[in-house]
Amino acid sequence: MKENYYQQVQLPAGVVHVYAGPELFKALDYQVFQMANNNLQIPNQVYMSYTPDVHVGVGTCIGTTAVWHTNNGYVSPSIVGSDIGCGMRVHMTNLHKDELKDVKLRRKLVKTIEKYLPVEDHARGHFSDIRLEHIVTKGLHGLPKKYIPDGYTPRKATSLTHVESSKFTLDENALNRFPSHVWHRSHRQLGTLGNGNHFAEIQSIEIAEENREVAEAWGLFDGQVVIMIHSGSRAWGGSVSQTCSSDMLKVMRMNGLGTADPKLLFAPLEHPEAQTYVNLMYSALNYAVVNRHLIAYAIREAGKDVFGSKFEMTTLYDLMHNYAWEEKHEGQSYFVHRKGATRSLPAGHPDNPHPYLTTGHPALIPGSMGTASYIMVGAPGGKANFHSICHGAGRIRSRSATKRLITLNEFASSMRVGTDDEIVVNHRSLESILDESPQAYKDVDQIIESVVGAGLADVVAKCKPMAAVKGAK
């Protein structure tokens, strides 16, 4: 089956490996391959691929995996992305979807979440008692104990164990690059969603029969209500990107590096400025995982208000899809970049967190607003692509084009407005989030079909949206 979902595309600068079904592959814009050719001109690159949700980004496409040997590697802020550490988190609840059948109850839940989770523009989080320097240097281990609610029940403690990484170690001297206003703004934004395609969504799941054993081992059951969160490193990650971009450009000019795209930035890993970027990037990864944790903490508090003290929210998993770090593959050390790509390890892979060693860890793939999302698990065939899969549906229209081409009625129909099955959103007017309508994105089912067909990962559960919380513009 793989041959229908995989293409090697020979470009002047090298080969890009494309994992996509025939229809998705045929629809790819020529700019996607222009960007690939530019990216392949970075020296010493050993592998580059696209996932089926690939689309044009700044300097590098979203949906890219790019790999170097660590000993002569390069790092590229463009192949990490500006929202460093952006990623996904899913929490399991002890609710069944039938308990949320009443659309009025879903509205009440969304309204209560807004009380704990600020969503307005320039929102300030509710976590002023948390020290930012502890977060960016220690990750989840920098949080005060009260924000690790399952720490008192060790058998259910998943906050620190069911994550891709709870702490990234870095040289703290790099943090001196940031002025006080960056610290202040980033501190205010802890525990906030941000706007664009970021969200917190209440979903119900359908377990894939072929992976029922895996799902049940993870604690999933049919009809279970889960919370899916998509957010990143907010102002902190943005400041890392902005601060390091100009420095990286100077390194490139001094060393005669560059491509046809002036926005594609990169430098040898061994260069001091590259090391500064890597350290600051790791601080942003720490921020991002804590930010998602605190968003979940806020939703948990709202859930207890609505459903009472017996309401539970247990961490299934937290992972990133914008980052670069060192990995071992076939006994060799590689520096792997993923921009809009998700790591998906199979059962038995030694890099799985201990709780998921025997099953493989959950790979969390969001759809677009109004469509299904997926929980997947890596397949052995994923090693061909350095265990990278998609990160979502992938845009097919810009925000401006979506507003121009898609009507409010079309969007409302997608959200089933006015029916008992309405996907409740926290915005009074759908017009304000029209650019995030499902019609702006590829068909997520085709994306998932490509990933499964290529032998990269398998579906464990399909997640159907019931309500969504979006940040303000």
C-alpha cells in the first residue's frame, strides 16, 4: 500500500520524500517544491520529507522534517518555526458524551472555562504566583506543587510522566539576552491560548476496533469526553525567534551562506550564535509544555465548578510539533527538525516515555474546527521517515482568501448551529473566527489515510468535537 502514499521527488538540490495520497500530492503548490529546493541547499543535510498536510510557510513549509548528523549539523530557526514548542495535549475525563448531550450544558461549560482561561486579546493569565525563570529553565518541574494536582495521588500522577519531555536542559546564560519587557509580557501570558489556530476543544471519542487493546491500555473508552489543547510558547517563543533571526543572518553573511530565499535562516550547530539559539529554543519548549499544562489546569477547575468535585482530568499525553533536538536512529546521533510534524514512536521504541514503552505513545493530530481529530500510535514503518507524521489538517486557503470565499452560512452549517449537535464555540459571532472554518483546511480524513497508508502510524481513536474555546483576535 505504501507506494500509493509515498513519492520521492528529485529536485535540483536533492531529494524530498513526500508522504501523501495521490489526490493530496497532485494538489501540492509548486511553491512547496521551491521551498524544498531551497531547504535542501543547506549544507550536510541527510534527509528531508513532507507530511500530507504540508503547506507553504515562512522560509520552510509547515509539514517538514529535516535531518543532519549531530557532528556536522546545522540548526535552522526557519525549520523550527516562530511558535517554538507549539504542540498538542489531550486529557481524559471520567465523563461520557451522553452527559453533555444538552447544548445548554455545553454552553455553560464553555462560559465557565472562559472564567478560568483568559481568551481576550492581550489576555493576562491567572498565574502571577509562578516564577517565569523557573518555568523556562525547569519546565514542568518549575511549577509550584499546587499546580500539579495529581502529585498527591501517585497512582494517577500523569502530569510529569505522560509528556514527550517535562524538562529541557539548557545553558541559562543565554537567557541574559532578553530585556525585562520580554520577561514581563511572557509572564503575563502563561496559561493563555493565543489566537489563530490555537484552541481548547471538548471532544468525544470512538475507538478504532483494530487498536482497542491499545486504547484501553491508555485508559480510553467509547464515548469518553476528552479535552484537546493546541497552543505554544506565546511571547517567549516569539521573542526567541525575533532575537535570534538577526544574529543568524549575520552568521550567514560572514560565512557566505544563503539560498534564493532570504527568509531561510540557518547556521552550523557548532557556531556560538547557533548554540545560543538552541539554548533559547529549549527554554521556549519548557515554556510551551507548561503553558499547555496550565491551560489544562484552568479547564480542570472549570470542570469541577460545572460537574462537581468528582470530575477528573487525567493527562493522556503532551507533545510538540515545532522544534529541533538530538535523537538516536539506528545507533547514530542526528539533529532532527520538525516544523508542523509530530513524532510518533511505535511500541518498544526506547525513546517512548516509560508508561508507553510497550504500546508506543499517543500521537495527537487535530482536525480543523468542526471536523474530527485523531489519536494515533506509531507503526514500525515510521522509521523510514524518522518517525515523523502529520501535525493536523494543513491549510489550503490563506486567512484573507477564506474570508473572501467562504460564507457565514457555510461555516455555520459546518458547526451545526441551531441543532442539538451544535459544536458550541465561545465567540458570539462566527464572523470573528471565519478564517478558521473547516473550509480553510485540507480534509483531515485524507491526511490520516495517507499516514496510515504509508505505514507511518495507525489510528487508535477518532475524536468528534462537541465544543471549542478559541482565543480572541
